[in-house]
Amino acid sequence: MHMARRGSIARGRGAARVCRCVSVGLLLAGITILFGVVPALAQSADPAGERVVAVDMSGATAQALVVRTSTAPTSATITVNGKAADFQGVKPAGPTYETDNVLVVDSSSTSATRFPQIKAAALDFVAGMKPGEHLAIVSASGVAQRVVPLTTDRTTLTDAINRLAPSGGSPLFDAVIIGVQLLDDQGTAPLRSVTVLAASPDGGVKTAGTVARAEAIDKRVSVNVVTLLSDDFASAKAGPYQQLSNDTGGLFVSTGDPAQFATVAKAIADQQRGLYAVTFQTDQTGSGGNVVLDVGRGPITVGFVPNTITVGSSLANTVKSDTSGLAFFQGGQGIAIAMILGAGAAALGAFALGSLFVKQEDRLQSLLQPYAEVDPDAIKGNTLAKSALFQRAVKIMSNIAERQGVLDKAEKLLEQANLPLRAAEALMFYVGVVLASTVVGLLFQRSLLGGLVLGVIGALAPPAVLNFLAKRRRKRFMMQLPDTLTLLAGTLRAGYSFMQGVEATSREVEEPMGAELRRIITEAQLGRPLEEAMDASAERMGSADFQWAVIAVRIQREVGGNLAELLITVAETMTARQRLRGEVAALTAEGKISAIVLGILPVGLGAVLFVLNPEYMRVLFDDTLGQIMFAVACVSALLGFAWMKKIINIDI
């Protein structure tokens, strides 16, 4: 038997080591995500990569993919609707697939200090025009206006750019709308695009971004944006431009180095003009679907419409990148998720590494630990948990929490949840989580509001989890109580003493009842009166039913009587109470579901609207009045949910 017990302990310690190894693995994964994935995702789009801008399924004998790239591909593998197509070759796309362009120049007063770089990039854009290419100029200065219509005359375009001077606001979205309408009215090429050189956030009407997106999608115009970041034009403010590019199938690149702005803009222009037709043959032209192109640097998947040329948002909305396998982490929200996962993995790994230095206690020490006074002077060793610094920090936290009256509450919740932590240690962990979440919010959002939001989440999450675990354990305890009393009554009828009956019952019932009964037996063996140990267990579990059972046992042991019959009666009473609780739960189920639906509906509807129309919802986060309305709505929703919860919770 002793060998079996030692084997069980060894297996338990082995499982603990395995858990720690898994935690260390999660730490490494978190570091990889935090320092590998996030920086890669934070970089701008690579202007040298391939991009499918059109799928031509209108040909009866040959089809083509129009690819925008700085270098011509030499070979390709093409699959249409899962069926391999016959690759024919690669040739320059012009003049069959020529592109009409509109250049939007940010000439607002807010970008005055950076206007020389914008002007130089615009002149380079004109200098790189190909023969037969049409280009128009639209300025965004105070009021967006067309400066030069579509033309092939470089001199006219260059003179117009040299005459531009910073003034007024920056209605860049209005300028995009003008450019899209100009292409629709005057453009003749099958492929049309607007390129924006921006160094300031849009200062026009807030709904202009939504209109620009709708116009570009409707007219099948792709919008490319090159942004020059600065102290007053952070990457977060460039988000609407990036969203517009993504939704219309365009390119988005940003840089914070003024010296590199012209180079980046030229790379975009070269890729925009570097059109190549990858021709192939397939019998899948009669139905829509997907085309997969692989020119040696990973597959690109786009959608197409049968028997026509598919361009613009019809492609952008179905693009799937399979090269990295990290599509889930793309975009700003993906970076947030990656950072949260990385921080969580790092915290878990740190806890695992700390656990490796904690001395394993034998069974007797673990049983005596709740009743032993910790003497800091008696603690020796170089382990993390027994270091002087750690013990000093725990002692300071314990003193502060005790003065505030928090220590007892935390200790009670930890005992109810059956978590092997001292209250001061748990509070230290809690403070660390709050500080870490606040720092993550400040680093990611780069604003005090973002830090406060994540800090509040970090402050509310641990108590919510602890309350959930404690409530679940109390509920299981209450459900086991009638059967436990019945089993205890059976042991008494079989001739056991009350102490022996409790010990025998503790070996038969499951957790958490079994653990509580074993703790009662241990406390009684150490000299504590059995009734006091049972009272402490009832108070610890917050169980009024168990408290009544203890009172019944106490009275019976004082005045005498048939304890087995008394326990059976108490068990039947508790069973009836549980049945009544079930009936009340069934009657209030509709109200609970209604409360849950009403609580989730605003959050879910807001998330859907944010995905469908980000510009419409962004007012709640960018505008001061919108932020106030959002905060009031959140507080009102929480108060309403708490009110409904109070109504449907009936104590029995």
C-alpha cells in the first residue's frame, strides 16, 4: 500500500513536471508570436510582391490573369475551381489591359512641413508614366478639386504639380470621390486606379470615407494609398486609408522616414504600372469561382465572375493569402490578439519557471501547512518562492490587504475555489495582471483610453474567474449534500461511530464533498472538535443547508436520539429544496435567456456594424461626443443587465 501511495505521489509530481514543460512551451510560443509575428505584421505591405488585379474570362479560346508586379514572372501554376489549367505564357498587359490613373496630392496646410516630400513623390510619379498612359491630378487643399483631367502630357501634369501650395484642410476622401467620378466619366481603360499621397488625416466630412469606399467599389476602381507618418499623423490615424485600400483591392504602404517617402511611392507606381498578362486555358469559364495563381512565391487566390473581366473589389473581397498561414493575425485586431496571446503565454511561462524552483512538500507538510505560522527567518534556500525579496513583497501585500479588509475575502474565495494559493500571493498576481494589461493597452493603442480599457478588463477578469470557480464548486457541493447525508446515515446504521462514518463517507464521495470531509477529519485528528470543524466547512462553502445539518448533529449529540433517522430527514428536506430550486430555475429560464440576449445584443450588433461599416462606427471612438455616448451606453447596459439579473435571481 505504501508503494502504491509513493507511486501515486511520483505520478503526480511527474504530471506537474509535464505541465510545467507545457507551460514553458507556451512561453516560447508567446515569445515567437510577440517578437516574430507582430513585428512582421506591423510592417507595411511589400510593394514588390505579386497582386492579381483582373481575371479575364471573356475569351473563348484563352483566358488571362492580369498581375501587377515589379518583375515579370517566368512561369506559373494556375488552378481554376480546383482543376489545373494549361499555362500559356506571360506577356506585357498593355495595351489590352492598360490602366487610367488619378493622382491625389495632399496639399493641405496640416501637411505643409512634409509637402516637399509629397511634391517630389508626385513629380516622380509623373516622370514614370508609360507611353499612352493617361493620368489626372486632384488636389486636397481646403476643397478637393480637379487640377488636370486625364491626359498623356507630362509637361502639363508637371506644371500643375509645381503650382500646388499647402493651404486649407485635407479633404482626402472627397478628393478620392472626385477621382473615381473622373475615371468613370473620362476613363476608357479596363483597369482604373486612384493613388493617394497623404501626410495628414482626412479633415473633411466624417461620412466621406464611407462614400469614397462605396463609389470606388461601384465603379470598380482600386485605391492605392502611400502615407508619410509623423508625430501628429500616427499609424492609427492612417487606419481609414488602409481600410479603403483593402476594401477596393488597392495597395497601402506607410513610412515614417521623409527621405524614403519618394522611394516607397515610386515602388508603388512601378508595381501599379508593371502589368503582365498570365495567359492560360481552362474549361471553367462558364461558372464563377476561384483562381489560384502560383508564380513561385506562394499561392494567391482570387474570385472571378464568368464570361467577363473581374476587377476591383470583386477580387479584393475574396483574396486569400496562403503563404504565411497567419491570416488570422492580419490587421490591427489580429495584432491585438497576438499581443494578448503573447502576454498570456509569457505570464504562464513565468509562472511555470517560478514553480520549478518551489520545493515539493510531502503529504504531512501539505496537511499541516494551513495551521502553520510562516516564519520568514526560518525560510532558507535560493528558490524564487523562498527568497527574501519574494517573502518581503508578499508580507507587504498581506499587510496592505489586511488593513483594507480584502485579505479575508480573498482567502475565503480562494478556499471556495480550491486554489492552492495564499491570499497575499493571489493579490500580488492580481496586481501584476492589472499592470500588465494596462501596459499592453498603452503600447498597442498608444493612448490613455486604450490602456484604461485593457486595465479595467484585467481588473475585472481574475475576480470573475475566481467567483465562477467558487460558485461552480459550491453548486456541486450542494448537489452532493443529500446523498452524502444519506450515505452517512447508512454507515451509522451499519454500526460505525459518527467519526468513522464521516471518514468512510469521505472515501466514497467525489470532490468537492470528499475533500471537505477529509479536511474535517484531519482537523478533528489534530485536536479540533468535530462540530467546530464541520461549522468551519459550512461557513467556508457558504452552505446554509450544511449548516443546518451541523446544527442537527450538534443538538443530537447533546440531547441524544437516533442520529441516522435525523440525517435521513435532513437529507429528504434538502432534496425537496433542490427540487424547488429546479422548478424555480425552470420558471425563470425564459427571463435568464432574455437577459443574456439583451446583454449580448448591443455588443454583437455593434461588432457587426463595425465590420460592415467601420467609418460609421469609428465616430464612437474618434469623436469626443461619440466617446461620451459610448461610455454612457456601456454603463447603462451594465446597469440594465445587473437589474435584470437581480430580478430573476430568487433565493430559496
